[in-house]
Amino acid sequence: MGKRGPKPKSKVKIKWSSAFAYAIGLIVTDGNLSPDGRHISFTSKDVEQVNNYKKSLNINCYIGRKANGAQKEKKYFVVQFGDVIFYHFLVAIGITSAKSKTIGKLKIPKKYFFDFLRGHLDGDGCFYSYWDPRWRSSFMYYTELITASRKHILWLQNEIYIRLKIKGHITGSGIGGTCYQLKYAKKESDILLGRVYYKKGLICLNRKRLKIKKILGSIAK
């Protein structure tokens, strides 16, 4: 019987923490697992997002550039690395190579759920506000989480309700490429964002957090 080769080593230290859970949220939204069972890639228009991803996983990888579809201009930043052990870990918690419309519930430790959700919000979420013309002095704002998977959006809604007792509402059909949106208005949004940004110094997309802080700080709730 021949000698076995050396055991594969993981580039990523698989240990749950605030930063690690945040990276998992980014992978769920903007990451991709190659069908080869080894490579994990992450793509974003925002270089800060990519750097946050690298920092959260404590990896030192080259940041490349790529175009989207038929476009020639390379507007997107991308990081890719091979790590069989980390790949298998991601599959074990519910992330697969064909995750976009098939992803459902994930195995996220309760302690780090809102760190994971912060990554999810930074990757495929938004916060927006507007004046509602139907009502005098009515300023509206929403926090929105987005996914192409019905199973995943229902799981998110349920997990947030269990922890915060806020329901939000789901829009979108998921048909023809349309995504589902889980939206939280004013009071529920305040509760949710208070848990997502639960202390200073958390790793996050700063421009999004500053936008939220500016809007919420400019109104009397």
C-alpha cells in the first residue's frame, strides 16, 4: 500500500467569531463556490467590501479585476483561492455551488447571527428613505434584505422574528430572475439595525453604516 499524500491544509482558520460570521454573510450574498469542490471566489464593485472579506477570513490573496457579462470594462474586484477544508465547511453549513436560488437555512451559531446578518446586509441589502407625499411630514425608511431563494428569505424572516419579534414583509416573486426582498420599516428597522450594529468598531461597509447613521441621526423618532 503506497504512502498517502499530505493532508490538505486550510488557508482559513475555521473558528466562529464576529468577523468570521460577517464573512459568511458576504459569501452567501456575493461569494461563489466552484463546482470543482475546491475554489471559493468573492466579487464586489466595492474594494472596501473585498478588503473586509479578506480581513474577516485573515487571508492574503491578490485582488483581481473582472468585467460583468458582455461588458469590457473591468468594474468588479474579485478574490479567489483554493481551500478544500473551508469549501467542505461551507457546504456543511448549507452553502453550495448552485446556491443562488436553492439556498435555504444555514447553520449559524446564535451568538453570531447578527454578525452574519450584517455581512448579508452589506452584500445584498440596502437602506433607503423618502418623504411619503400621502402624509404630512411623513418620512419613511426601510431596511431590506435580498435573495433569489424563497426558502432562504423565509428562513431569514423566521430567524429574525425568533430573536427580535419583528415580522417585516416579503415582496418579489423570484420568477424570471426577480429576487425576494425582506423589508423592515421604521420601528422594526430601528430594532433590527440596533442589533446589526450593536457596538462601535464592528467590521462592516462603512459607507452603508454612515448613510444609515446620517439618516437616523437627522430625524426625531
